[in-house]
Amino acid sequence: MNNAKLTENFFEEESQADNTPFLRKRLEELTEIIEAIDAVSQSNYYKLLEGKVFQGSLSSLINQLCNEKDNQQVAWLQGAIAILSKYVDFRKFSEAYRLELERTKEQLKGRETK
């Protein structure tokens, strides 16, 4: 029995699925996330945290990393620095969502022109 035709039909049907509603919903979500990040980054509370907490913690972690000899602790410090770096610079944090927003818009535009 030749099942090749069954597989071909399955993939054809799967590729024809319309994910436009999902893309539109994701577009709305990304827009809301970006607006929220921008609002938080411009607030006085964030500026206070940035200056008094995030920058100091980041500097402390970097100093610890420079002096650490244990490989497991070095890996942990690198992860902590990566996470904290997102909150120190909200522009970079927002940029990842902006890139995803642009890709989603392009996908949606490609779907609408077909």
C-alpha cells in the first residue's frame, strides 16, 4: 500500500490553514506590550529604580564576575547580568518586541496580498 499520497494531502491541507486571526491578535498584543514598556520607561518611578537599584546591581554583578573562579558561579552571574541588562535599558527590551511586531506585520501583509 502506497501512503505517499496521504502524506502529500496532509501537508497541503496544513499549509492552507489561515492563521490571519492569530497574526492580528499577536499584532494587538505586541502593540500593547510596546506601549506599556514605553510608558514604564518614561515614568519617574522607573528612573528612580534604574538609578538606585538596577545600575548598582549590574555593576556589582559585573565586578563579581571579574573576580569569580568557579565555572558554575560564572555561568550563574552571566545569566543574572543578561536578565538584569534587559531592565536597565528598556530601549533594548522594547526593541525585541518591535522587531517581532515588524515581522508579524510583514507576515500579515503577505497573507492579505495572496
